[in-house]
Amino acid sequence: MSVLGGLLWLSQQTTATANQPGADVPTWEALVNEPLVRAAVVLFLGIALGIVVGKLNRRLLTAAGVPEMVEGTPFESSARSLGSSTVDIVARLSAWFIYGIAALAAVHVAEIVRTGQFWLGVVRFVPDVFVAVLVLIVGFVVADKAELVVSERLRGIKLPEVNLLPRVVKYSVIYVAFLVALAQVGVHMLALLVLFAGYLFGLIFLGGLAFRDLLRSSAAGVYLLLNQPYGIGDQIEIDGHEGVVQEVDLFITQIESEGREYIVPNHRVFKTGVVRVRQ
Amino acid sequence: MANMAALFGEILSDVDTVVLFSPSGSYYERFSEAEDLDVLVVGTENAVGAETFVELPLEFEEIAQRVRFGLEGALEAGYIDDGDVLLCATSVFDGSIDTVSRVRADGSSQSGVYDLFSSSRAEPAVIKDVLELAVELGKKGQKGKPVGALFVVGDAGKVMNKSRPLSYNPFEKSHVHVGDPIVNVMLKEFSRLDGAFVISDSGKIVSAYRYLEPSAEGVDIPKGLGARHMAAGAITRDTNATAIVLSESDGLVRAFKNGELLLEIDPEDY
């Protein structure tokens, strides 16, 4: 009650010049009509909503299995070292976002400051910043996770240079997240986009060029695996090599005859056709 | 307290190589940091990233078998030489390393068990998976009843040409590999079918329900084993495949290669 009393006193001080000074006995209608009281209510509601949304967010993220998903990523571990966690940070962020909105709304309702063009701009800007920060966090976590997954996949390959690949994947994801975040807050970034386009071009065009045969073979391999025009044990001839099929996988077909094993890329199968030898 | 190092000195003296069986990371670290000491790691997987490593196909329960298999593999790979004195540190009871034994490497008593994995046509991991499957199947059986099974691994093209289908092949147009989690269940169900499973070099299950038709002349397997073992011995003599048999009558798992019985293990021990 003392808080309300204090507020009332404050509002009387500020609105003393505007209202008639005679109203000493505060009625409930007058109280509700006070801008400061309204602002307090708005602020209170905002804080309550923020807490609820934060809690809800945390529950939802935990239920969706986010803690297990981000397990082991550097972002999570650095969050842990600060006594927090990824879920905690995202939940807090959403709560603080709502607090911020509530504070701005309260300022607006209380009419303490002239809510002119500047504040309108700020109000419009806040959600963008929020989304940008969220995108950055998600980007970092996904990048770390992608790096982990790729390096896990490549673990069996004992080649030092292969360690470069997970890092390339990681920074690519972070770069894209940065681009999205910057676009969200409306920063000019033509140069970055051009760089990105160049990167994509290199990846797709040169990658396509380098992996052309592998891609062609795997496309043919999909058909071979699904329809199995020939299977293990069949006597076939591909490209002049005749023998018994020993293995068919996505990229190659192995045929063996008299101690010679031919490893034929699957795109040759489509190019030259297959002869099935039946006795 | 008497000086243990002096009392047990003869066990620890003049050791060429220390062989650690499935050590933990910190345990291995301690040994690898010591200078002028050859360390060899044996285990089901190279969890500590050791340079000299011998892979065990199974977690052998019996120590003698574990040591013998590990040393045979090490000899094969050239990590140790015939006549080397080895200190084998392994665990008898649960968990960490608690036992040390002194063994002399003996190159003449090679049983070829390690050969089964290292120089088979099929990938070692595939043979390991199939062996695990057979052991699992032998332990549990089909609904509590003992079952028999015959897996022919590797050289699938030739095996398919030397066998005929007993009925419709349930693995037609499927792409399951041994080691896939679903396979355990599938094979358990299909093991009630008679006939052999054919598995390719890379572990793809090519067919079930095959009747093997190799020529059985000159196959020498111990007396008392049945038709399933005879078929297994014969097909491995005729092709480069490896056969792994789970016996229905005595429940043992046996492995054949080149028409010879190489390995005999009791599923109950694992």
C-alpha cells in the first residue's frame, strides 16, 4: 500500500500543475486515471508476462531436447563456465525483451518524456535487435554443433588436413548467421553479400566441377540400389569387364573374375549399359 | 611391510614390452610418458588413441584367451617379436587394471585366430559384428530354445553362385548391414529358417535361406559335428569366405576359413 501511496504522491506532484489542486481525497477513478499509476500497472504486467514467458520458454526448450542438442558445443561450455547455459540465456533474453518493451510502454503511458519520433524509432528497433541476437546465438550453437558432427564423422580418417573441414563448416554457418543478423538490424552489407555470393559460387561451381564424377556415380547408384537391375552373385559385363558382382554401393560396382576385381564407377554403368550373362 | 618391488622383482625384470589391456586414458598416459618403455595397447577399441594397438574382436572373459589373442595379433602386426618377454596388465575383476602377468611371446604356437580377422576377405569389423551376433544369438536363443545359425561372410558373389535359394529371400532389395541395430532382431527372427546367411565383404546382408552346394571333398573338420558345420567348412574351402557357425546341439560358436576350424568359443563366456 505504501508503494501505491508513494506513487500517488508522485503523480500529484507531477500533475499538480495540470489538474486542479483541490482534489485531496483520492477516489479510485482518479487513481486509475493517473498516468503514473497506469504506467506502474503496465510495468507490473510486463514484468509478470516476462517472467512467465521466460519460464515457459525454458520449459519448451528443455522439452524440445535443446540441452542434449547443444551438449558439448563450445558455446554451451563457455555459458557453463559463466554459471549459465544456452537455454538459460535464450530464456533470459526473451524475458528481458519483454521487460524492455514493458518499460518503453510504461514510459509512453506515463508521458514523462515526449514520445516523439525518436522513441518510436527505438520501439521499432528493439524487436529487430532481439531477433538479431537470437539469430546470432542460434547461429553460434548450430555452427559449433555442425563442427562437432562433421569432425565426429571424419574421426576415422587419419589425415591431418581433414581437420580443416569442420572449421570451414563452422565459420560458414557463423558467417551466414552474421549476415542474417546484420540484415535484421538493417546494416548496409553489400560487400559481405558479394563475398558470400563469391563463396557460394566457388562452393557450388568448383565443388560441382571437382565432384562431378562422384555426383554422377551416386545419382546412378541410387537407381541401381533401388531397382537392382543386377545383384550380388550375378554374372555381368560392364565396359568390357566381365565377372561376378561382389558388391554394389552408391558409387561403385565391384565385379570379379579369375582373381581380378574391377571397381567400376556407377556412371559407367549408365553410360555403357550392362550385359547380364545368363547361361 | 616387506619391499614388494624386491619380492616380485623377477616378474618385473627384463621386460621388453608392456601390454595394457583396455586401459583408461589416464592410465595409458602414465605409461606412454615413461621413456624407453614400449607400450602396446590391446582392447576392443582404441579409446586412448595409442599408436601401437591390437584390436580384440570380443571382450574375452577368460584371461588366458584374452592374452593369447592379443599377443597373436601383436606378433602378426610385428609390434613384438618371437621370444620377447611381455608384461601383460589386465583386469580380472570389474573395471580397472588389477592384474599383471609375465608372458613370453611364442611365434610357433600360432593358431591363426588373429588371421581370421586381419587377413580375411571381408572387413575385420564385419567379421567382428557377425561374431558378436552369433554369440548374442547363442546366449539368448530363439524364445529360450537353442538355435543354430550359419553365416557366410565375404566373397558373396562366389558364394551366391555356389548355393541355391531354399525359398524367397527375405533380404531381397533390402540394404541392411550387419551392425545396424535392427539386424539383431531381424536375424533372431530369421534364424528359425534353415539355411545360411550370406554377407558381403562390406557387411551387407545379401541373402538368407541359402542352401550351400560346395564340393565337400577333402574338408577336414572334427568328427561329431553336423551338416551345418560340414557345409561351413566346405564353402570356405571352395571360396575365400569365412564361415561363422552357431551350433544348435552344443551351443558353441565356431569359425571356419579355408576349410579349417580356426576358432571355437562358448557364448556363455562373454
